[in-house]
Amino acid sequence: QVQLVESGGGLVQAGDSLRLSCAASGRTITQYGMGWFRQAPGKEREFAAYFGRSRSAGSTLYADSVKGRFTGSRDNAKNTIYLQMNSLKPEDTAVYYCAAKSAYTGDHRSRTEYDYWGQGTQVTVSS
């Protein structure tokens, strides 16, 4: 199985940027589709971004709420994925989780599709 560890969260002001990292160990991320989810206080965990194993069209998905502001990437050599977050808003405040799924198909936006999760990193955006 794969272990995931997120980092890079923090307290920033609205309009600032942050880059989250998710380092994998145990297995290589090339074996998994990788996702980012977030959970705000009192709310359910929601989908933010997905990166498939390939670079083909449709292999990257973003939630409408982050599209155009967040950009994901994966560095297979470092066994790490990233989430570059620009133009942050107070409503982006949440614990951010990375996750890995073994299946090639299915609903990549559904958290139930993912087999492994990191412990999360807090992102707080002040107004």
C-alpha cells in the first residue's frame, strides 16, 4: 500500500498563494490516480482536483470552485504531487487531503473511490 503525507499548508491572506505537496512512500504514484480533497469546518469533504496516470485529455479534473485558480501537477521522479493555489479566498479555508485510487475508472470526484488518504494539512485564508 501507499502512504501519503501532505505539507505546505498555513495561514495566508486573501489573494495570496500557497503550494501544497503530497509525498508518497511505499509504492510509486504512477500506480494510482491522485486526488486532492478539502474539508471545511462543519462541512463534508469535497473534491478539489484529480490527476490521472497519463497526460491525456481528461486526465486532469478540477472542481468548479477552484478551476482557473488551482493547478495540480505530479513529479513521478520525486513520487510527489502538488497543488498550486493562487488567488486564495476565505472560502478556501479547509483541511486539504491528498488521496490515491487504484481503479482506472469510476467517479474521480467521489471520495468513496479513493483507497488511501493522507492526514491532511490546514489552509486558512483570512479576509
